[in-house]
Amino acid sequence: MIKNEIKTTCSYCGVGCGIIVKKDSNNKVLVEGDKDHPVNKGMLCSKGMNLHYVANDVSDRILYPEMRWSRSHPRERVTWDEGLDRAASVFKSIIKKYGPDSVAFYVSGQSLTEEYYIANKLTKGFIGTNNIDTNSRLCMSSAVVGYKKTFGEDSVPISYEDIELADCFLITGANPAWCHPILFRRIEKRKEENPEVKIIVIDPRKTDSANFADLHLQLIPGTDVILYNAIGRCLYKRGLIDEKFIKEHTEGFQDYKELIFKTSLKKASKLCGVEERDIQKAADIIGVSKGFISMWAMGLNQSVVGTDKNVSLLNLSLITGQVGKPGSGPFSLTGQPNAMGGREVGGMANLLAVHKDLGNEEHRREVAQFWGVDKISPNPGLTATEMFDALESGKLKAVWIACTNPLVSMPNTHRIEKAMKNAKFVVVQEISHKSDTLEYADLVLPAAAWLEKEGTMTNSERRISYLPKEIDAPGEARPDVEIFCDFAQRMGFRGFNFNNASEIYDEYASMTKGTNIDVSFLNYERLKNEGTFQWPVPEYRHPGTPRLFEDKKFYTPSQKAIFNLPQSTENTAVQPTGEFPLILTTGRVRDQWHTMTKTGKVSRLKTHYPTPVLEINPVDAFLNKIKDGDISEIKSTNGIVRVRAKVTDTIKKGVVFLPMHWGKQLQSNLNRANNLTNTHVDPISKEPDFKFTCVSVSKYKKP
Ligand code: SF4
């Protein structure tokens, strides 16, 4: 017997597929794609369709709070009162002795909007520090800066429905066939039904997305800016630009034109490792298209020149006038399910709620007034990598980590281990014992998971959805908002006495009134009864906004979009040397999600990639005496990884690839790709570079 059918949203990627959840007669959860949902129309990828295994299997779940009274003792079970009282007492005493900037919170793009909002209100409004950042820093912060610089605000202009209207897709630094499968399925369908639709993929790897493309530009990692500028130059030379749009709706074109003519096509081709004729062909396809969509993800964002890559790509939409019209526009693909919602409520160290900026005095005053506090500190908050640097140096004393596993996901994980050991007090708010980060926790707080709590999320296309609570959390696990609010009250702060998540959403929504992300007419009742909405929703009867900038009025002071010039044209941090001659790029595999604390529980998701492998080109394998299936030892200045080699010509010569999911709890410390990655960050977005680490590779010989 099937009972209690509810509608919700997938908890994995930013595509945000609709899911119908049912329970069988044994109260076990069943899932299926929601045929009426505008995102997936009933489809689910391998991860989504196996979500019921994750929900039904609680064998790995943390069931009650655990605490250690000193580092020389193991953690033991405590009550919620004991755990949260101790947390409040330690935080108060550290803040009293060292000031509010000596504590920090590190949250996640998987947190619900209400959780993000409350954690930020607590930190920035009441504790008095801006030291709150998110693992979305590792994912989307370069795109945020790109949008702000180009359009004046962090605003994704288009929707998935534009896919069915476009005739040219430039997919760059992304492999949506694996990482955003349902979105990619829509692109495939668009092309199957309209063979004249063209797809260009830019990637150093011949991915499944590249296999489907009409044109694959297999560039050398880090040379993206040169390539985009070369495409811009070809567009200009062939007269394939929109002069009217440029003149009436943009600023900075003259400087951009001078920049793109500084590098000849021949030189760009050599630097990027891409044939001149292919660059020209890409420009021709883009230039004659009526609907041009660029799509990108971590290949652009996770770079020391992530901001430059983003603005250079956005310039291609401006030069062709392909913004604010059907089937056209730039579209950053969000990795996590609620990275967008987090940005709305100011979930980064440099942001405030409602897309306000911490660096703006007036914005700080407005937010302080709304929360009824004297002021928001003007001190810049620590971003993700800065936070762990500060723990290592001792400047930061305590950290509260919620819903993320930095011991696997942060770059240079040996350094993160040192930082965590050096912390005076570590709180980890988590669902699973499989998180490697638990090893360093003084206090572990069991959190409720998907279906065990209610809240909202926003997907990549600005679509807000309501996620209901359907099952009880195991043991004593509690919803994250409850944990944060309880802690805030034990710290003696007012303004956290909410009866439920709905009241938290209402508080945030009222803050958006009159802004570019206005959702003040939305509430849980409407989201439950009327379904999802894309912000802004500026009037009560407004259906939501699938496409921004149709009036060509951008959010800059002049209302014009801005051509920004990259400060640097290629990765300048480190280049391959004799000792470390290969470029390591890291990424994801199709059936795993982040650090595998959820997907790692599902045996059928392990069949695709049972273990991590190193992808290496046959020429590099030959030069390094490695055969397919050998255990390879990969070294960088930061550490070592040992995994089997997969010799394949799908990867460019000079480049090797490792998946990022595996941590030591799941297999071995030596499978962890981030043992190798460096801590270089983009100077503006502060996003780390996971796509360019110089390494050596050899066959591992047992001593
Ligand atoms: Fe979930 Fe993303 Fe797969 Fe959709 S594409 S089912 S949101 S993981």
C-alpha cells in the first residue's frame, strides 16, 4: 500500500529536479521523478533515482550528540543540553578573551535557505564577526563576481526553458553529461529534435559532453581567457557582433576591442593548444546563432584566474548581444542544490542578505537595522581557505562546521588536518559517521537530513522550491535551524525565538521587498499550493521571472552591462617544471556526489567507478613507464596519492585527472585527490584552484 505522497526536490545538484516521495506499507521511502515538475518532467539521474536508499539506510547516521571534555579523552554521548551549553560557554569565553573574530562558522551549499539565513544572522548580526563562509566558495564564488562585475548584481539571466529555444551551446569547464545529467538531457533532446543546433565544448578532457559536441576545443588547462578573447577577436573580424546592443546597452567595448587584438590568432592557438581553424569555427557557430547560451561550472570557477575566466566568457554574450532575449544568455551551472539560495541570504563572508555587500556601509546599516542590532562589523570575514589558514596560525580559535566535509573537499588536505588539530574547539554538525571531519570534532551534533526537516532551496535557474518534512530524523538528530537557534539563545541573543522554519522564511522574504530578488509575496503556503517560483516575484499575482534583463536594463548604475578586462590571461601561479611536469585537474564522476557520505552508501552507484583512477594520456604513460591498471604514484609539493592508472587518449597530453570524492574513511588516505592540490586562490573571488596543480607521476613500487 502506498501512502503519504509528497512532492519535494532532489538534494544533490543545482539542477533541482522535482521528486515524488511515497512510503510503502513498511514505511520505507520510495522516490520517482515528478512528471509535472518544470525542471525534469519526470526524469531523474542515477543519483536522484537512488535517493530512497540514502533515506532508508540510517546505519551510518549520527544518533546523539557526542563530546570530549579534553583532547586526551575520546568523545562520549552527551545530552543536547550538555553539548549546546558547553558550546555556548566555550564560544563566550573565547570571544571574551580574543574578540568575536576569533570564532568562525563554515557551512554548505547543501544547507537550506533558512539554515543559511539563521547562521548568517547569528554570526554577522549577533556574534559580531563576518567569519562565516560556505563550501560554495569552492564552487561558485568566481561566477558571483563575474555576474556582479558584468550585470551589477549576482543574477543568472536565464532559465532551463531557454534551452529549448537556443540553437548554439558553448559548454566550457563543465561536464553536464555527468554532473548535471537532467539538464544535459534537455540539451541532447533539443539537438535530437533540431539537428541544426550546434554544441561546442571546451575542455582538456574528452568527456561524455564533449563526445556529444559538434566541436570540441581541447585546450591546455588555464588558457581559457586567451581562448575566449580569441573567439571574441574572430567574431569582431567577421562582423558577427551586435553593434546596436554594444552601443546602446554596454560600456567598455573600446578597451575590450583593444585587448582582444593584442594577441594574434596564431599566438592564441599556440598558447591554448587549439587549432586556429577550430577557434574560428567556434566563433562562426556562435556568431550566426540566433540563440546563444554559454554554460560553465568548476572548470572556470575553480581557478586562480576564475574571475578573469568568468568575465571573459560573459564578454562573448555582450559582444553578440545575446542577453535578455529568448534562448540566449550566460548560464553558470550550480554544483550544489542550494548554492543560489545561500547567496540570496548573504551566505558568504563578503556578502549580506538580499544581495547586499558587506563592504558597503549603507548596506551594513540597513541589515543591522532590520535585525535590530547596533551594527554589522566592517571587518572582512574569513573566506573558506583563509579560515583554515587562520586556524593553523592560531588567529582563529574555534570553528563550527555544518553540513560539509572539508577534510576531503578543501585543497591541500594535509594543511587542513594541521589546522583542525590546532583549533581550540571544533563543532561538527553532521548527518553521517562517514564524514572524515568528525575525527577532529570536540563536539558532534547530529543533524536531520533530506525529508527529515522542512525548508526551501533555489536551483541554478533562480527557482525556489519548498521541501517538506516527511519522515522523522533517527535518534536525537535535529533540524539545523533548530540547532542554530537553540545555540543562539544559549548565547543570550534575542531574535532567534522562531516557532518553525516558515517564520524564518517569512523574516527573510520581508527583507527582500523592493529589491531585485523580491520574494516578499511568497511564503510556505504559496510554495506548497502553487509550486515553485523563479525570483523575483515583485507582485502578489506575479508568476515569477524566467528571464532577466528583457528590458535591457542591467543592475549597474548606468543600467548598462559592462565589458570587463581580465587582469591576467593565463594561470600565473605555478607552471609545470622538470620535477612536476604534468598538470593535475580534479573533478567528479557520474554517480558520486561530493565526499560520498550519501552516494557512498548505495552499492549500485559504486559500479560505475568502484575506486578512484588516474586518467593519463598514452604518451605521458609511456614516458613515465606506466601501463593501464598499474598503481600510479602522483606527487605534488603538498602530498602523495596512489591509485590505479587508466591510460586513455580522452585526456590531453601533459594533463592528468583525478576524481575528488574519496576520503580516508571510505578507502584510504592515499586516494584523496586533495592531498595534492594547492592553496592558490583567485585574488577577487577567493575561490581555490582545483584545476591546476603541477605533479609528477610514476609507477608505484612497493618498498
Ligand atoms: Fe538530482 Fe541533479 Fe540528478 Fe536532478 S540531475 S536527479 S537534481 S542529482
